[in-house]
Amino acid sequence: MLYVIEGVDSAGSLPLRQRARPDHLARLSALQSAGRLLIAGPFPNLDTEEPGPAGFSGSLIIAEFENLDMARTWAEQDPYYTQGIFKSLSVRPFKKAFPR
């Protein structure tokens, strides 16, 4: 089943985000290689793909896991969460309707 993982960034998290990014991307790459990643990316604080020092307000991941507990465990082990970039984390089941 698919799960939506949404992390909300802590204030001033951009420097921490930049340092943790390689490890975060490695985990996402592993999901992608396993064919389990539907989409992932950050929420820019400005209406542009490259917000510069304004940074990001959080991130969204939609990926396949065996169950909700496994999705939560994966999300809670992500460096963006363990290193305090995300001040909050939400994991919910997701039913894809479109595109078909």
C-alpha cells in the first residue's frame, strides 16, 4: 500500500537540511531502486524551485510499504527527522486514484 509521509521543517532548518541531504537522498534512492517510490520533494518557502536562503517548509514522500507501522518506522529513521530538521512528521495511508 502507498503511504504519504509529510515532514514539517523546524524554523531555521536550512543549514541542517543541507548537511543531512546526502543521507536523506540515499534513502530515497533505495526506495526508488526497489520500485517503491511514487514521488518525493520539498516545499519551497518561496514560489520558486530554488528558494535560496528562504529554504523549505517541509517535505512530502509518497512510497509503498507493507503496512503503516513499517512506513512510520522508515520515516522516523530518516535523517531529516532524527537530526531535527522536521519538527513534526505525519504518516498516512494513501489510495492513488489518478493518473491511472
